[in-house]
Amino acid sequence: MSRGHHVGKIVFDTGSGFGGGTVLVTGGTGGVGALVARHLVAEHGVPSLVLASRRGTAADGVPELVADLEGAGAFVRVVECDVADRDAVAKVLADMPAAYPLTAVVHAAGVLADGTVESLTPESFDHVLRAKAGGALHLHELTAGHHLSAFVLFSALAGTLGTAGQANYAAANGFLDGLAAQRRASGLVGTSLCWGWWGQSSGMTEDLDEVDLSRVRRLGVAPMPTPEALALFDAACAIDKPVLIPARLDLSALRDRSGDELPPLLRDLVRGDGPRRTRPGRAGEGGPPALPARLAVLGRDEGETLVLDWVREQAAVVLGHPSGAAVEADQAFTHLGFDSLTSVELCNRLASSTGLRLPSTLVFSYPTPRELGAHLCGLLRPQSRTSPHEDEEIREVLRTVSIDGLRRAGLLEPVLACAGPARPDADGRPADADTAAAGLDGMDLEALVDLVLDEKGE
């Protein structure tokens, strides 16, 4: 062209940020992947798409998706490919349309295998890591010979903030974030998007029930309508950063959480941003008096009723019910809808509000709200004074201890202090501790014990 060897006009197609060639979208037939594919054609003018997924053309809605994309003027291929299979990925990359070489990758594939840390197995880790992290690594290595204008990885907030029951998923997303940073450091394109909650259902979120969704809302993460999510996709792709967080946060929900429950990265978002609402039952936060103080002035039955109602309220929050009235006191937690994740969340809420150290298996050891309430009531109620019978048992034990033993253990002075101030001597002056101790040498231990208990009024 610079030498004038062309005939007629030459048109340059810059192809926006996706290179004007083929964009490979993994997970391209899923809910979010299909939305991104349509957006790439409609808003970015991408002329060619290869949509890879484990089910390929057998996935739901594929004929309609292909028809929409082709109607918008794009060349579309749907291929069956498990991105965790390196050979399968290599085969897809080797079969790009001749007229449209590969110019961009959007890795949106992934799977979930949620569970508490104790319940995770090597298989559940492998299942999640292979699809998310393994697929990203295969794409990174196998596209080394391609001139890409975009390499976009769909990560998630789980890798940034951490979410209950998703240790394996968090690890996979953390790998994606690191890979994007490594690519940038090596002079390659790479962007990892730590997505919040898409309002549009996807293959990974379609099985979430109301309890799961309530847990996400309590984290302070709000659902993003599709137009907002796609606008954030465009904005993130235009920003020259390796890792970005396109998410919608609910500041009101964040304020409802106590400071130690907030992820450190989010604390500054609510610090100084208006008054924080307090939750009942937590000492020092302006709510009702701490449970132990309230229990101290109540009888046994009233105290157990108080704690039971409080446990039901906490269970209702975890399950997403409007009030504790929806939680039956004598129904098993498992029948109420608790699983391993919600059980851990309830345990954490109870521990945070009371200061008690509670095992994560609490709801399995005390399987109904009533049994759990009775157990917590026993832990929280101030210890009563010992009975006369217990006092006598203590007397008998103390009589077996020698005065020399008390002195060697450094306990003689504290015992003397329990007997009250030193007695005055013959001149009316207080006797010092040494004189008092010397006077005790002539007493047997039974006399010493009686002296101390008499001085205490026992």
C-alpha cells in the first residue's frame, strides 16, 4: 500500500478491541456466555465466533442463539469441547475459520462443587480447578503463536473476598487473576474480571435456591441486571489493568454486618458512611443487654425461652425467613433446610454474637433449635454459687494440702489475703505478712482452712 501497488480503495477494519477476527468464547452456550456472544456481535461488530462448551450443539437454546448471531451478520460455529482437555482445546484452535484467524479469547467456562473445607475432597478440588484454572492454562499456552488483541478471563469475587463453602472455586479464580497479571508482565494481553452476581442465570447458578441467594445478599453483593453487567464488561475491557472487579455492592447490607465479619477489602466502603445499624444480642453494639446479663435476672425457664427465641431468629436470618416464627423449635435443622454451609454460617453468627467458641458441628450435636438453645443457655448463664455440699468437698480437698506446699507454690500470700487484713500486734500496730506467716507455722492445715473460711463468712 505504501508503494501504491494496490488497485482501488483499501478498507481497514480495526475490529474494535477484539481484533476483527474470530473470538473464541468458552462456556459460550451457557447463560452468561450466550449473553456475551450476542453482545460481542451487536456492540463490538465481531464478525466470527466459535462457541465452545461441554455439550456443544446439544446445549439448551443453541439453535436460537446461532440464528440470532447469524441474523446479526456473524459467522458462528458451536463446538463440543471440554476446556479441561488440552488435546480438545488444541483441536479447536487448529480449526479456526480460514477467513477469520483467532484474535481474541473469552474464557467464561467453569463449574462449582461447593462444600465446607472439611467436606472437600481431592475430586471436588480437581473438578473445579480443571475447568476454570486448567482451561485457562491450556488457552494461555496453546495460543502462544497467535496475535491476540484480547484474552479475557471470567473470574469471580470468591477469589478476592472469599465466600463460604467455595474454597476450591476461590482457588481457581485466584489462579485466573494471577495468570492475567503474569501475561501482562510478559507483554501479552490479559484481563481477569472478578465478577459479582449476574442477575441472569447461568449453568453455575441455575441450581441456587433461595437460601443460597439469601447468603449472597448478606455478603453485600447485589444482582446485576444484564445491561449493567455488559456495560461493565465493556468498561473493564477498555481499562488497561490485569485484574478488575465488575460487581454491584449493596452498602445497606454491608452496614448490617459487624465490622469483624466484613471482608477487609470492603470495610472502607462503609466506614464513616452514615450510621451502622446494630444487630441484637451482640455485646457492646448498642443492642439489648448481652445475653449473660439478661439471663442472670431470669429464672431457668424464662432464660431458656429467651435463648430459644434468639436462636430461632438467627436461624431465620440464615434461611432467609422474615422472622423466627417460621422456624419450628422442635424440628430438626436438617428438615428446616440447613446443610453444611448454612450450619457453619449459623454457628458463626451465634459465636460472633456471644463471644463463645463454638464447633462448626454444633447443629448436628444439638439437632433442633430447642436443644441448641438449652445448650447455649447453659454456656451463657452465669455460674451459680456452690452448694453447701460442694463447699464441704472443697474443705476436705484443702485439708490435704500442706502449708509448705502452699508456700512453694507461691499461694500462701493469696490465701492469707483471703483471710482479710493483718491482725494488729500487742502494741496495736498491724502485723506484717512475715509475722502472720510465722504465726501460721504453728497451726495445722485444718485450723488454717477454718480460719480462712471463717473470715470469709462461710
